[in-house]
Amino acid sequence: MVALMKALLLVYVCLSFAVFSLNGEGNCPQLKKVGCFKSIDEISKEKFLSKLALTDRPNIDWKNWNNYLRDLACKCAERVGEGNGEIRTFGLEFYGECWTSRNSPFKLETLKSEYASDNCYGPNFEKCNVSNSNEQCAGGADTIAVYQFGFCLFRPDGIYTDPNDCSGFLQCYNNQKLNFKCPTGKLYNVEKKYCDSPSNVNCSGRPTT
Ligand SMILES: *[C@@H]1O[C@H](CO)[C@@H](O)[C@H](O)[C@H]1NC(C)=O
Ligand SMILES: *[C@@H]1O[C@H](CO)[C@@H](O)[C@H](O)[C@H]1NC(C)=O
């Protein structure tokens, strides 16, 4: 069984570059706040997250900041996208800018504790509480609230059903997400943990692509 599984993995390995399933309203990936940091390395004078993914500053809704902030974090995650399945990193800077790294995955070690800042703001413009996972934060000037997200960030290594595809499955390995596709005509059987005839598989509403 294990050998068969390995053979299946080998033969049908297929890193998916598929679309990130964010369809606007209410469909935000689970985000992890890493912390609040100065956005520029004082020694190299370079930005830690150097790729501007989105600037939303003209649209900042100062009067509706709490909702704006939540949407900004989701929009930024959507823009950054899930890449090749690795953990993704982005930051919200200057109240309305979304920055990400040119090189992926971003090495969090770069953000040493000496770069920590308290110039990030959450709901009601209160100082950011990094350990409150229910609240988003954005950095002020030259400050960045750093986030991570990714399917395998919150999951241990193992095999998972693909919420977007019943004819495939996902594997988390070292925080990396790998997409696998069943052979043509087969669907992934969660209970038996292999690709099976469709008549034996309950997709529970998951689409078959
Ligand atoms: C920050 O959030 C955590 C988790 O919700 C909470 O336990 C803690 O009291 C908060 N700290 C402050 C200063 O509000
Ligand atoms: C499929 O699974 C769902 C929940 O996982 C269950 O509610 C449903 O009854 C199942 N359908 C069949 C045909 O077994």
C-alpha cells in the first residue's frame, strides 16, 4: 500500500500553479501576524519586503478604518497569491501599502528583534496587539506589520483533501503544499487514502476538475 502510494505520488506529481481560491467577500485565507517591524534595514538601507504588491493609499477609508484594515489584509493576501505552495509572507505598511518579498519563501530570520517596532495600528487605531489573531494591523510610516499565510502554515505534515478538487489531493511537507492529481477517471478516496473509482468516493460537494 505504501509502495503503491509512493508510486502514485511519483507518477502523478504535479505542482499546481492554479488560481488562489479567493472570491472576494468573506473568503480570506487564515493569516498569521508575525509582528511589527521597521520596514528598512538600517545597515543595508534596503526594505525587508521589497516588492510593492499593491498600493491602496488613495482608497484608505480613514472613517471606516476597522473594516478597511481587515479588507486590506485580505486583498493583500489575494494579490500576493499562494505561489508554488510555500508559506507566503507580506506586510502592510504606511496604512495602505501591501509589500511582499521578491524571493520566496521569505526568511523570517531577516526580521531580527532589534527591528521590532510599536508603530503598527489595529482596530480603532490602537497599538497593534501582535498576539491577538482576530485583529489585523498595519504599519505607520516606515513600519510594516508582517503576516504569513499558506495552506500548510496551520497544518502538520500529511495528506489532505483538496477543497477545490476531488480528483486530487494535497500534501503538506515542511510547510510546503504539493498538489497531486489522481489518474484520469479516478477520484481521491479520503477514507482509503488512495485514488479510487468515482462510485466509491464521496466528494462532499468538492468540485471535480
Ligand atoms: C493581546 O491579545 C491577547 C490575545 O487575544 C490578549 O490575551 C492580551 O490581553 C492582549 N493584550 C493587550 C495589551 O490588549
Ligand atoms: C458524503 O459525506 C457527507 C459529509 O462528509 C455526508 O453528509 C453525506 O451523507 C455523504 N454522502 C454519501 C452519499 O455518503
